[in-house]
Amino acid sequence: MSFGELVGKQLGAVVENLGKAFRDAFAQTEGLDLKVNGTNVSALDGLGGNGTNGTDAALSGKKIPATLQGLLTAYTGLVIMALLPIYLGSFKSVKFQKHSKTLPKDKQPEKMSAKDAMMFPVIASCALFGLYLLFHFFGKEYVNYLLTSYFFVLGILSLTNFLAPLTERLPLIPREPRFRLSFTAKTGDTVVPHVELEFGYANVLAFLLSVGCGVWYMLQKHWIANNLFGLAFSLNAIELLTLNTVMTGVILLGGLFFYDIFWVFGSNVMVFVAKSFEAPIKLIFPQDLWEHGFFAKNFAMLGLGDIVIPGIFIALMLRFDHHMQEKSGRRFHWYFRATFLAYFLGLLATIVVMHVFKHAQPALLYLVPACLGVPLLLALVKGDLREMFKYEDHPATPADADADKKTD
């Protein structure tokens, strides 16, 4: 066989496999069982198959329904874990935004613009389908090796930031001395700092605990280690991601509302990626905790996207409450509490519908209308709608407007 014929044959195989991947991606599938590390998992985020109950395939060839006590325990645990980072992250975001306003312009965090929010569902779709193709062509083991390594490093950093405020409260940990690690670049007599880290013994302890948790997760993939990383990711994201305006939040949540519906109901991509993806991008809680305790293996799951995406909008509502407090002296956080309650009720609706119809649901289908509709309706009733859409975390200056025009 000539070289040209060999190349043509290989290209034909690639095209054929790519066509098969597209056909499989948009084929309707029934009765899929989602497994993570050999364990069946039911999902709240469109990542599961045909119900909420599962069992370890190694233990039995058929599904063993979870008990009512197990279901209630699992769902209660998931709801609490979803609410906790949203509540804490929202208040931490207020402090972070106040601090960021005191920084020079070049050191302030980047803000998500309306254009970024419009493109986010498109980018997320490309990333999701790209992962699908990677798993389809290169095999789950190799892709997961790279992803696990990436999330190992990222998880340690996130968990360190999550644990540091707790370790600083320990009475036996000395607060002095403090250490500084600096990376600079020198050109002639000019020294430019690139990275400056200041830390103490409490930070070192938090880092060591995070490394230990990371090694535990790498070796065991235990659900507690997974949840520690998931909570840390969610808390940091809600604190640090900035929706500068309410309109940006409306565009982002509206776009992801249709994104979630399409990839859950319109294709098999999200199911396939979830079955293949081994990383702490979800919160899981065992439905057989009462039977197997620490070593439970029958899980219910909630994707981190269903926490972070509504969470950054709820955090924006809290910052708007603080703005109204400074402007009119209001003390009650009307919009934060109303949106937080709406999220809770939307999450409950997701669980109830999924349990009744025995089919995985896109959680944003219920969370987005709740988290957008309630605060907007409340603002309309209270007469704050115009003020809400005028509010900006970081108001644009004339220089910023000129820079945006030049960029466009």
C-alpha cells in the first residue's frame, strides 16, 4: 500500500468515526446508568439515566431501590451543601468587591461584560462537545489522567483558600512571623513584580491539609474528599466571579437556561461526558449512608454549575442590597433573601419533578426562572426596577468607555 493510500485510509477512518460520534451524540438513549469509578450515580443536573435509584454493579446485577430514609438523607445533604457556599460566598463577595475597588485599575478583577455573557453558553457548548470528542477518540483513561492532574492542583489551591480562614482561628497556631514569596522580573534598573504571596503558619497548615485531601481523592475518589473540593470550588467561584450588572446576569442565566435544556433533553453528550469525567465537578451524597456509612457507594449528585451560576447572581443581589442600604438606609436584605429562598424552592422543585417522573432534569430549567423572576418581580413591586438595572459593582469611567470603543 502506498503512502497516499495509507493516509487516505486513515483520514477516511477519522471521518467515519467523527460521523459516528455526531450520530451517537444526538441519539436519544434510554435506560443509561451513570457510573463514577464503578459506582452508579443518579444526577440532578441531567447527568443521570432513568431514575434516582442505583446500586453498585459489582454487588448485584439489578438495581436495588434506595430506601425513603436514604433518599431523604441524600437530598437533604445535597440541598444543604448547595446552599452553604452560596450563602457564605455571597457575603465574601461583598468584602472582595469592596477591597477590589481600593486596588489600582490594572490589579482589579476582570468583570464579565454583556458580550461575555452572550458568548458563555456558546463557549460552554464547545467545551462540552470538545470533551465528548476527546473521550470518544482518545479513551477515558488518558483524558481523565490529564483532567485529574489539573483538578488536583486547582483543588489544592481552592481548598487552601477555603481552609485558611478556619486554620487562622486555631489558638495554637502562631500568627507571627509572616513570610513573603515574590517573583519579579528585572530589566536594567527596573524591577517589575509578577507574583507576591504573603503567608503564615496557618496558611501552611491549610496547604498541607489540602494536599492530604488531594492525595486521598487521587487514591480513593472518596465522596467526602470530592465534596470538600466541590465546596471549595463553589465558594471561591461565587466570591471571585464578578457579574458587574443585573443585565449581564440576566443574559448569562437566560443563555445557560437554554444550554442546559438542549444538552440534557436534545442529546446524549452531557450524559456521556458525565459517565466518563472523573473529577470533583459535582457534589455527591450517598443514598445508602444508613446501610454502609463511610463506605457508601449509591450516590445522588448535583453539578457545581447549578450552584455557581445562580450563586453569582444571588451574590450580586446581596451587593445590590448593600448599595440600597447606603443609598436609602434599608437594613433588610430584601433581594438577597428573596432570591436565596427562590433558589431553595427551585432546587426542591427539581428534586420533586425528577423523583416523580423518574428522569434526570436540567436543574437550571427550574432555578433560572426562580432566581430571575422573584427579584425582578420584587423590584417591580418596590419600585426599584430602574435602580436595579442602573446598578454597577464597578461603574465605568469615561476612560473605560473610550478604551472599549477603541477595542471594538
